[in-house]
Amino acid sequence: MSEHIKKRPILVWIIFILSIINFILFCFVIGMNSGLIPVEEGYAFDLSEFILFKNIKMLVMNFIFLFASIMLFRLKVIAFKLYSLYAILEIIDFISTSIYTFIYPSLAFSAFADISIIGDLLSISITLFLVYYSYRLSKKNILKR
């Protein structure tokens, strides 16, 4: 092996594996949402809120995240830019969802809204960590062009 080939940090492997698992789960959600994966009546959940725009938004964001993870795994500097783009989109989505939730008071004070907000904030925190981590890897010259 050549000396210029660097080993991937263990955290890069973990991020990559979790991203693949996340994308597989996303495919199951889209499959259930579109009716390709049948769900028994007792286990079905309300998918009426999943409209075309939301499906396209979820699809684009998941592909950006997956591509960013693949680029991080390949140790490419574009991973930082992709994670940054994903973070911006996620923050915009959080703000728009929060505004929508507070416009409709019946949703604003439900237990599901509270859990959703906590989950969104946790997701944003993880994404901001990924932005920071990829930035640090690029500054240490681990990520290359």
C-alpha cells in the first residue's frame, strides 16, 4: 500500500453505515406511503399529510444526505459543502414546519408536535455536528478534492 492512502477515521465508517441504514428506512417509508409496501390495517398510520411536495422534499434531502455521506466516505472535500447544504435545508424545513404548527393551534399543543420539535432539534444538532466534523477533516487535509 502506498503511503499517500490514508485510513478512514472510525467515525467516517459509522456515519456512512448509519446513512445507508437511514436511506433504507427512508425507502420503506416511501414504499408504505405510495402503497408499494402493504401495511395491515392495525399497523397503518395516517399518511394523509404526505403530499407530493413533502415526498419530493424528503427524497431530495435524503439523496443530498446520502451523497454527502458517500463523499465523506470517499474522503472528498465536497462532503462539507453537501452537509452544509443539507443543514440549511433542514433549518428552513424546521422553521417552516414550526410556523405551520403554530398557525394551526390544534397541532401546536399536541404531544406529537412536542416530540416532533424535539426530534427536529436533535436532527439539526446532529447535522451541525456533521458539518463541523467534515470541516475539521478538511482543515486537517484528510478530505481531498
